[in-house]
Amino acid sequence: MKNRVWIIILSFSVLICAVCWLYISNLSPLSQIVGIYQNGNLVEKIDLNSVTERREITLSGEYGKNTVLVSNGHIMMKSAECPDKLCVKHGELKNGGTPIVCLPNRVVVKFEDSPDGADAKTGAVR
Amino acid sequence: MKTKNLILTAILTALALVSFMIEAAIPPLTPIYGIKLGIANVFTLFALYALGTRQAAAVLFLRILLGSIFTGQLVSFIYSLTGGVLSFALMVLLKRFFPVKQVWVLSALCAVMHNVGQLGAAVLMTGTVQILYYLPVLVIAGIIAGTFTGLCAQLVLMRLKNQTY
Ligand SMILES: [Zn+2]
């Protein structure tokens, strides 16, 4: 195939992915219930609307501690001892499409009842 | 393997390693894993077209191994290796369809494969399928970074078209 054909194919792919990404990064969560997971296991499930006072949840993984800060309507990774700190740079958990991920310590913070309905693992809200 | 060939492979490995480590020292632009230029890929591509499959494999896998040890981030080793194996397999498989003039296309496709592999490894490691939401942005990042590194390798290869190793 000619270079021109490839330029069209690849540009088109970029365009489609950009549209998907815009959609995903603006997905609104179906509820305010978030789950904190480590190694794929649920550590804690929290309804952000029913949080009355700020508190911190500390998880320890292979690469040190992760501290999750929870307050009314908000959740974020406050600090982490992982090498890359990308989970802290993520900031607040904002939408249903972009979970907070800490790969070194295998921690994930995400909204439950996400649009794909993946909630089978955990069952009811604790 | 001729001595010249061996030395060239070693030099390319060293260059790939240095560029990998410089890149690892620069703070990431975005809080999303896997968005980076991957300059080390230039040397893998160059080795593949100028020297051969075995030499390219040496450049890639030695770089991944030494890079993970030298940066002390063994956590990235598993992701780099998964991405590396998948993208290299694709690279070797598709090379025959892409002459030197189209190295950039092969590079873009392999960079996407690399990111998809890493994302797959991340899903398995964290046990969280939702991470796949990052797929579109990683495909875009792969196409852009792969095109850039591919063009770098391609320009050098075209300049050295009549060189034999
Ligand atoms: Zn982290």
C-alpha cells in the first residue's frame, strides 16, 4: 500500500479514537459509590455522598503505601510511595471512564456501577 | 556473526539503553501510563532493517532487561517485556510488507501493539477491566510516537541505503 493510503488509515484511526476518548473521559458516573481495589480484590466500597468527614485510607503494596483521601463527594490519591506517582498526579476521581490506577501497587479507585455494569465481583454496598 | 556486525549491535543496544534511561528520567507529560515517545525504538528498527532479526531482538531485549535494572524499576519490566514481545513479533511478521520507505508505518503499528500489550498486562496485574477505558488514548499515543520514531529510523536508513554491514 502507498504511503498516502496509510496516512489516511492512521489519521482516521486517530480521529475515531479521539472521539471515543472524548466520550469516555466525559462519562458521568451512574452513582457516587466508589470502590477501592488492590490486586483485583475489593478493599472498601464508599458512597461519596454519605461521607461526613474527611478520612484517609492507607493501603500497603509491594512498593510502599498509598493513601487515599475521602471527603464528601470527593476521592483522590493523596500520596503514594510508588516509583512513578502517576496515581497522585491523576488528581480527583472525576468520571466513570477514567479510574485512578497505581500500577506498581496494583491499586485501582473507580466508580462502581460504571456504564459497563461491571459489579459482579463485589455484590452489595457495604 | 562478523565482528563489525557484533560491534554495531552492541553500539545500538547501548544507544537504545541511554535513550531509554534519559526518557525514564523525564517526568511524564500526562498521568496516564504508556504515553511516551519511546526513542529506544529507533534503534530496534534500525537494527531490524540494517542488520537482521536476531540483532534487533538483542537490541530490544537487552535494552529492556538492562533498562529495568539500571532504572531500578523492576515493576516496569513486566509491562515493558509484554509490550516488547508483542510489538517485536508484529514487527518481524510484517517487515516484508514494508520497504525502507515505509518504516514509519510499521513503527506506528508496532507502537500501538506495544501499548495494547502493556494495557493488557495492566488489566491482568490489577484484575480491573475498567483500565481498558484508556485504550483509545493509548492507540493515539502509539500512532503518534511510532510515526515519529519510525521516521527517525527511516531517515537514517535511507541515508545509509548503500551501506553494507
Ligand atoms: Zn502509584
